[in-house]
Amino acid sequence: MRNLQARYTRDRLILIVVIAGTILAALPLTLVLGYALVNGFSSLNWDFFTKGPKPPGELGGGMAPAIVGTLIITGVGLLMATPFGIAAGILLAEYPDNKLNPTLRLLSDTLNGMPAILKGLLAYVLVVKVQGSFSGFSGSLAMAFIMIPIIAKTTESVLKLVPWNIREAGLALGLPRWRVILSLVLPAARAGVVTGLLLATARAAGEAAPLIFTAFGNSLLTYNLSQPMDALPLRLYAYAISPYEDWHRQAWAAAVVLLGLVVLTSLLARWVTRGR
Amino acid sequence: MQQAPVQSSIIKQQPSAIYRVLGDRIFLSVVLLLALSIVALTLGLGYYLYLGGSQTINKEGFFGFLTGTTWDPALKLEFGIWPFVLGTLITSLAALVVSVPVALAAAIFTAEYAPRWLAGFINYLVDLMAAVPSVVYGIWGIFVLAPFLREIIYLPAFLWAAENAPGLSPFLGNPAGYGMFTGIVILSSMIIPFTAALSRDAIALVPAAQREGAYALGATRWEVMQTVILPYARGGVFAGAMLALGRALGETMAVAMVIGNGNILPYTLFGPASTMPAVIALEMKEAVEDLHYSAIIGVGFYLFLIAFIVNAAASYLLNKLKVGDQRA
């Protein structure tokens, strides 16, 4: 047994190390948020949201096509992903003894961790290669591949939060199981399910890698999913590696918009699942 | 006047057979079918990437493609992906080694030391960190981190080596700021939340009786941590590290933006390097030659194999441990 004083000193030293590590862990995010706000917030003006990009080297212009493109691409992706993700979540949470579940859970988690760029490659092989042209739709498909496992995971966990009594009450009244799930369990978990959809959307909306060779980018405003389409993270990337000051300024502004989206959805998620 | 007809609609009318008998089967079949798409998607991902890359993989051989060190899509049309594999493995593993202790410290602090409000705030920051888009880290890396590291580390180290240890200079490489070391730093900061979140959950699952037992024996806080909590939470920490490794392997934009994208071996500490996701992101849309196109998808196939093993191991561990059940 070492003496007590030495043990206390050691305890305090460890506490200092732990606090230092915590500060170090929080440092990158704080710096990224701080620099993005300082460099980008002043560039968020009306033009940024309403105008298209100017030719290289000219001042001004904005990211309207990219903002519209991101909304369309992720929106269509969400529509495609939702039924698959929610169905998988229902299977995992409501049919716990289904034989498929261990495999499904393993593969779903694995798919969730798979690099987003590979999902983009799959969309490329399935759509762009076949059709012979880049398109907004192929970007949406890549987004859907990213969202499905996230939606499955969040749906499963919010359905599991619904008290088991509610299901028993429904079954005791003679409702069949499918009716219990659709009319009792899903409505009870509605806020959580919707939050899961939002989190998945926010995660996918920030991805640039799978869009580079699917949606491709487009400096003109388009609503046509069969045409190349612009997206905010794509435009951010293109501007960040360009040599023009003014484009760097706009890239920072795009970073602020993407960060705002992420912060808003995560705050909403916390608010919906509060007290649990 | 008469009340008889009213009650019949509730009591006598039986729901249809479809509703009662077939409903459950139809519903389960639909749910199963939709859920099976996840299985199909995961396996299809590997299959289509192999198919897309098969032309080059067949030409260079399964292992020849993996271990070839020349990537020349312009003149010789020779494709070996070893520089990218090596770059991915070095940066990811180095980032893991740097980030795990830091993430563990954050998890220990929030789970054991911090007051509730502070723990909640730090946990929120950590969760937020995982959601910040890669390109946002990337733009910060280009304009803030890389110039900063160049001024305070690369240039001084380079100048010092030039004067005092000329033998060291070749290992340091070009101190431009965009290179392997910068890539490692940005990767380490990006993967902290994955280890931190799972470690925190694992620590929270340690039974109170075990801690109290150790405290009752007179252990200090750190001794409780060392002898009771960390051994118990070991599995969760390990799973978190695996998950973080999986993220690091696939991290694309932020790395591509700061790593300098040079694929000539041998790599140096500060000099340009490249990773598998980065080469896919940068060359895919310019690939005109069939062989080049197929080679890039081939890179994707090998990345799939590595990422599949790491992620499947992580999810297997997690499902076994039942840690992180509530996490998206």
C-alpha cells in the first residue's frame, strides 16, 4: 500500500490529464464553428441565396442553384429512402424474434459505416453508367443509400421507447398486430420517427463526395432531375480549391449554411427526445 | 323512437377476412421485403464494385492490383493501388492512435467527473461533431489548419533538420502544409466523437454496485476507474475505436482537401500523400479510358473489403455488448 498522500496526488494529476483531454477533444469543433462564423457570416446576404454563380474572377453572385439543388436532391433521396428505412426499423423493433433480424442489424450497421463515396460509386454504376450522363437523380439515389440505414436505426430506437402496454392494450381490444403497429405504435412514436428522418437528411445533405460524379454540379439553376444538378457541399468544395478570394468568401458562407442545418436538426432531435 | 338499429353496426359487423387473417401476413411480407433491400444493398454494393472494377483487376491480378506501386492513367496505363492503400492505412491508424486517448478522456470526464449540465453540454458538442459535414472540416483544413501547421511545425522542423540533422530531411518532405501529417491531424479530430460516444455509453452501463464496492474499500476516483470501470467498459471502448477506424478509412473530402494528393512512394511525414477515397473523388469524373474508370471502381472494391471487415466487426461487437442501442 502506497501512502494516502501519494494516491491523492495521483488522483488529482489524472483529473488534470482528463480535463486537458476533454478540452482537446472539443477544440476542433469550436475552432471550425468559430472560423466559419467569422469568415462566412458576413457573406450571407440576399445575393447568396437568390443569385447564381458569376464567371471565375468576377465579384458577387451567389449559390441559388446549389441551394435549390441540395433541396431537390436530398428531398427526392428522402422520399426514396423513407419506406425502406422505416420498414427495416419496424421489423427490428416490432418483430424482435424474426429470424432475419440478426443479419439485418449487422448489415444495416455495416452499411451505415460504409464510406459515403462507395454509395456514390454504386449510384454511378447503376444510373450514370447506364444512362451515359450525370444527373440529379443519380445523386438522389446515392443520398437514399446513405439515409436508409440511418432511418432504420433511429426508427428502431424510437419504436423501442414506446411502452409495451400500448401494444398489449391494442391487442387486448382485438386489433390485429399490423393495425396495432400502424395505428398505435407509429403515431405514438411520430415525433421521434420524423426527427430520425431529419437527422438522416441533414447527414446526407452535407455529403459532397458521392455527388462529385453523380449530380456532378451545374452553375445554372435547374429543376430537372435528369440533368446535372448543383449542390451546396459540391459548390463549397469547388470554391474552396479555387484561386479566387471572392469564391473563398462564398465557400465559407456555404459552410455556415451547412453548419446551421446540422445544428438546427440536432437541437430539434434533442428537444424531441428530451427527458428520456 | 326506436333504438335497436344503432347497436348492430358495432356488435354484429365482423371485420373482413383480409383485415383479420391475411392482414398480418401481408403487412409482415411488405415489411420484410422492404427491409431485405438493406441486405441486398450491402451485398449489391460489393458485387457491383467488383463487377465495375473487374476489367482492371483481371488485367493486373487480384494481388498484383493491390500491391502494384505504379498508378499511371495517362501514359503507361498501369494500375497498382498500393500507394493509396498504404496512405489510407497509415493516416487512419495514426489518427486512431491520436484520437482514442483524447476521446476516452472526454468520455471519462463527462461520465464520471463533470457536473450534469457540463456533461450534457460536452455530450452535445461531441454528437454535433459527428454530424459536421466533411467539406466543412476540409475548408477549415485548407485555410486555417494547414497554414498554421506549416508555420509552427513544418517550417521550423525543416529548417532545424537542414542545419542539424541533414540525414533527417528526406523523411520530413516538402513543408508546404498540405501533406500526410495535416491529413492525420484533421482525421484525428473528425473521428473523436465515434469513440467518445460509445465509450461514454459503455461507462454509463457499469453497475453502480461495482463502483460503490470499490469506493467502500477506500479506492480513490482514479483507482475505481482503473480497476472497476475501465475493465468493465473495455468492450465498448474497443467497439467505438473500431467504428472510428471505419469512419477514418472512408473519410473523403476533408482528407482529399489537405493531403496534397501525391501518389509517389515512398511517402514522407510532411509531404503529399493520397488515400483510396481521395483518389476516387478526384479522378472519377475525369476518367475517360475504360481501364482507368475500371481501376477507380476497383479501388472502391478494395476499400469496400477493408471497410466491410472493420464495420462488420464493430457492429458485431456492439450488438453483442448492447451498447449504444439508442444511437443513430
